[in-house]
Amino acid sequence: MAEPKHQIRALHTDSTVTVYQAYAPEIGLPATLEGRFPAVWQRDRMTWIKPSFLWMMYRCGWGTKEGQETVLAVEITREGFAWALERACLSDYEPGLHADRATWKRQLKRSPARVQWDPERDLHLQPLPHRSLQLGLTGEAARLYADEWIVAITDVTPLAHTIHARVRDGDLVMAGKLLPHERSYPVNDGIVAHLHQ
């Protein structure tokens, strides 16, 4: 059966959802040690969280891109994730979903979170037909994320490097077995109805 075009897939438990980010070691390593972002992490900037491990690998080049050498798995509360989704606005104007471009711009300006649906990636980081959620947090949402929603932060850079090595060796079966077990994330349709057609 084909994957739905828009579906949140994530590693999750009854109380948490795991999202991924990649940072330079001066942010990523203290965050792992302390279980929270260090003081140099800027709460007044937009930060993007990604439930898809492979989309994060595409973005950070398996943890090799400059400034993205430390890949973090950030476990956050489901309540926090739902709060952000409820208050999110699509980052792009969608005719038929938004009344008009001006209305969308006003919503985007007011919103503490924004959503992009980007093509999910396979193990070769090639695009797939279905889309993966990216959630941008700014203002109140970024502060809540950093200070209240985080349950745990894990450095998954070694995992990224191990999977990448298997892919390079052509061992896609083992690479696939090592991936985090992402599955459809149960979210009320009312929470995400404004985020896709």
C-alpha cells in the first residue's frame, strides 16, 4: 500500500516523540552532556526540528557538513509537539487551503511555528514520493522547546556514521535494520488539517 503523501512518521512512545537536529560540536556536545541546550544556543532564532532521521541525514550529509557535525536525537513531550502543530502555519502559500495570500502572510507572521513538507529520503538520500514534516519553531515555541519540552538529548552521530558506512558498502539491508523505527505518528486530524490539503 502506498504511503500517504502527508503523514508524520516518527520514533515515538506513549509520552514522547523524537526529532532530529544537527549542530556544531560546541553546541551539540554540551547539549548531550547536560540534556539541554547550552547558553550559546539562541532562543530568539528559528530552529527546525525533523522527525525523519533520513531527512536529517540528507540535510546534514550524514553529519559531515560544516556546522552540522553533531547529530542529535531530541526526545520531546507529545504535548509540546501537539502545541506547536496546532499553532503552526505552512511556510508556503497554498491556494485552496488559505483564503488568499495576504491572509496566509498574516497567519505566518503571527504563528510561533511553521511547517514544511519535504520529500522523504531513502538510504541513498534520494527523494521519495511521500513527504516528511519539518517543524520550524520561533519566539515562544523555540523557548518552550528548549526549556520545557525536552525529555532527553542523545548524540546519534556514531549511528549516522555507521549507517552511512553500510550504505557506502552496499549493505542496504543492514543499514535499514539500523535505522530508528519510525512509524505513523498518531495525531488528531483536527490538529493538522490546516497544514496540508
